[in-house]
Amino acid sequence: MKVSEMAESLLGSHIQRISNEISDLQKQGKKIYNFTVGDFDPKIFPIPELLKEKIIQCYRDDITNYPRINGTPELRESVSRFIKHREHLDYSPEDILIGCGARPIIYAIFQTVLNPGDKVILPVPSWNNNHYTHLARAGRIEVETLPEENFMLRIEQIEPFIKEASLLALCSPQNPTGTAFGEQDLIKIFTRIVEENKMRMNKGIKPLYVMYDQIYWMLSYGATTHFNPVTLIPEMRDYTIFVDGISKVLASTGIRVGWGFGPSGVIDKMKSFISHMGAFAPKAEQIAVAEYLNETNEVNKYIEWIKATINSKLLKIYNGITALKSKGYKVDSIAPQGAIYLTVQFDLHGFKTPSGKALNSTGDITTYLMNEAQLGLVPFYAFGSNQESTWYRLSVGTCRDDDIPVVMEKLEAALSKLS
């Protein structure tokens, strides 16, 4: 059947494809340690108990009708206070847009600021920016980031493309890498964007906007500090659209409450996309989240717990990979800085399995790790990197502590069989 060119060329999710392979193996009775999904096992990471009680009470109170298009006043007011208290960002409730999670907010940003054929600067690897660019019928300027730079963009990499771009898509801490931007790197990027936009304003040209996805910002670990465009360079307020929500920091991916905030003129136009998609967060959840965010002590206690729990798992696996590297295995990892992800490397191209089969591709390596080490990971090519990249995303949202030593033992056994 004939469909639109956009739909015909829209790619499916590589992550989902790998998850389906794992599901098929699990149905056959095979044990797989599934570290592929950027989600949480609610038995390991339950949502805050108080938030759960408030959601249930809202349904008991029959709060089941449509919310306002841009979100309930209660939640927008609560988010306004929340970001002012935690990030010292002063945005009024009218500059805040509530969506059914962060994805509709991201979709609305792309649709609002881009014309067909406009260009988007996006780092690779990065989560789904290539697909949102495609949906907007825009052009991609993909910039390959480097492991020695923690897979984060630098001004030198994007400078050649700034004049032709309409949107710069950034995320920190980043999915899939679990790494974050440093202060000086961001200052250089945003200083250049302000300079570019002053020139565009004088010529009456649409500015270069920045989508700043900070859905993981409260999950920053150790010495890592989260920085945002507007605090670093106040002039960026006119060009920055933030993406945020409760999905990650409250382990509430299925609750579907996200928000965006930024220039009032852009946010006002984004409301129309949310309304036509019907991508509202459920009203009961909005009211409950508004009430919960006002409970500062409860919020702080939960965030402290989830940060400590996630970071502990990430560090245990990172130390395990580092120990394997010290034994001479062709593996590597980057110390975790944020989010629920660890960047790991399996540089195994050309090795042979016990059966004599050569690992000639990243796909071969992924399959070998799944079958022999019982370990499910997502290769960076699922996030736009080169097909033969040897780097992977490991997610700990479904990881039990007692699984980690077992996984490390099985992984070493699998690696030791290669020749």
C-alpha cells in the first residue's frame, strides 16, 4: 500500500527490535539480564508512596475529565515554584506547558520551530533526535561525538554548521551515554549562539533555537554539576526551550507527566500541537503531581534515595568492567555522571567464538553477548552512531544488586571463550 514518503522512510526503533529478540529468548525459557530498556522495574524502583496515594485519591474524587490544554493551573504553578527553587529559573506558569510525558513536548518543539527543509544539529549518539527531525521533514546535521570527550558535543564540532541550522538538540545528562556537559563547554556553545542570533535578528531571520532536554538533570552523581543555558548565559532565555518532567527522577515513566518551558511566544504555539494530538497528561495525575511537588521534604528524601540507589548500581558495573579491562579483555567503560546509563565498550571485532564463527559486525557481538553472557545491551548505532561502533548503552533501571556479580561472572566467562 502506498503511504506518504515520510511514513515510508520512517525507521522503527532499534531498541525495540533488540527488546523483542530478548523477549523471544525469554519465552524459550532462557535467562537474559535485560539492560536495554531506559525504564524502571517498579518492584526495584517504586514511585514515591505519597505520589501513589495522591493519584489514587484523585481518581476516588472523580477527577477524570479533560485538563486544560496547557496543563492544570495547579501543576503549572507547582512546576514554576519547583524549578525556581531547584534551578533558580524564573518562569511563570504561563511559560510552562504540560504534556503526556516529555515526548510530546519534544515533538511539539520540532514542529513549532522548524520549517520543512530546515536543518537540525544533533549529536550522535543521541536518543531519537534523528526520528523527530524526520517527522518534522527537516534535514539532519549529525555530529559524531568522541569517547575521549565523553561523547559530548564541543563548539569546534558544531561551529561549521551554526549558520545553516535552525535547531540545536542537546541533552544533559545524556541518553544514551550517562555523561554530562561541563560548564565551559556550554558557555562556549551558548556564547556563539547568542552572537549568531544577534546577527539574525538584525536581518529579520528566524533564530537558532536550542532544545535542552534535561529530563535526567536531577540524577547527577558525584562531582557532576548540572548546568543550563539560561543560568550560564541569560541572553539564551529567548532561544532555549527546556524539556523536563517526573519520568526519570521519580521513576514514573508510566505516569506520563512531563513539561516544557521557554520563550512565551514559542510555548504558546506549542500548545496547539499538544491540543491537536490530545497529548495531555491525565488530569488526576496532574493534580497529584502538583500536590506532591509541593511536599519538599518528601521530594528531597525520594530523590536522595533514588540517586544513591542508581549510582551504586552504575558504579558496581563500571568497576566490574574496569576490572575486566585490567585483566586484558577488550572492554572499556566511562565513569557514570548522570541518568540511568553506563557507556561500555566491547571491542571484539575479528574475535572468534568457540564454534569458530568470527564476530565480524557489531550485530554479531550483540548477539554473542546475549546468547553466551545472557546480557542484553543496546549498541550505539541504535542512537545514530556508525553501524560498526563498539560502544553500548547499559541501563540499570531493571537491575537488581544481586544480579551484578552474576552478570560480571558470566561476561568474563563469555569473553574468555573468544580467540
